[in-house]
Amino acid sequence: MGIEGLINPRGFVIVDKHQRNPKYQNVFGAGVCIAIAPLEATPVPVGVPKTGYMIESMATAIAQNLKEILADKEPTHQGSWNAICLADFGDGGVVFVAQPQNPPRNVNWSSSGKLVHQAKVAFEKYFLRKVRKGSTEPYYGEGGDVDAEHLQAEEQETGLRSGPSECKTGAE
């Protein structure tokens, strides 16, 4: 099935740390189409989840790497393997932050309840405001970490909190 060296046996695109296929150097992949090896075998084969946050950072790395390649330089940018997800369930929801997604993690935090629904609504307002303003820059800084200075400016302008203000690490 497929082209050898381009995809794995399950049909996912093989990429290196720069989102580039190692054999076909002009092919890049991001998001749900890329092969990410699971941490361990499970009774039911499952894929590794990919959040919008992670996918946005992959796409940004690809764009930055293409710019370098067009300037006859080697690609240096890498997508973040951090996962941030807000799942809305009507009047409640679940949020999780895993940085990086695969253990060992520096941050491992989750919460549920009505505040998550309110955070999801606030994020939607923030996102739609960015769309209306034509601002496509990602909200994280170098290395996939949240850019606190940028978020504080957005919070002051909108009056909305951008997300959980404290995250507990798995060690606490």
C-alpha cells in the first residue's frame, strides 16, 4: 500500500523532527496525517492523539522551514509536541495540558466542570476576534511555550482570561 518510505503500513506520512519526509525531501506533513509511534503496544491498536495546538505549531514549523530551504539553508524549526485541549460538553467540559504530550512530561494537568465550558467560550471569542482582525500569528512563543506577554496584552484588550493561570506538574 502506498509509496515505500513516504508512509508507514497504516498509511500515515513519515516525517522527521522538521515535519519533512526523510526519503522525499520535498514532502512535508502535519497534523492527523503524520505517523507518530505509540508509546507501547495496546490490545486495540490506537493512534496518538493530535490537538489543534500541536498541529498549529507543526504548520508554523513547516512554513519557517520552507522559508529557510528557499534561502538555501537547512531547516531548523520543530513543531511542539505539547497538547492543550478544551472539550466542551454543553454546560461543562474537560481541559488537559500535557507538555510534552509523550512522557516524561514537564506539565501534566487536567480539570473538568463548568469553568471549562466558560474557558471554551472565552477561547472561541478570542479566536474569532483574531480571525476578524486578520491576526494569524500563533499565540505561543519559541519552543511551543505560551507567550505570557502576548497573552497579557490580549487579556487587557479583551477583558478575557486566556486559560488556566496555574498548571500543576505531575511531580506535585
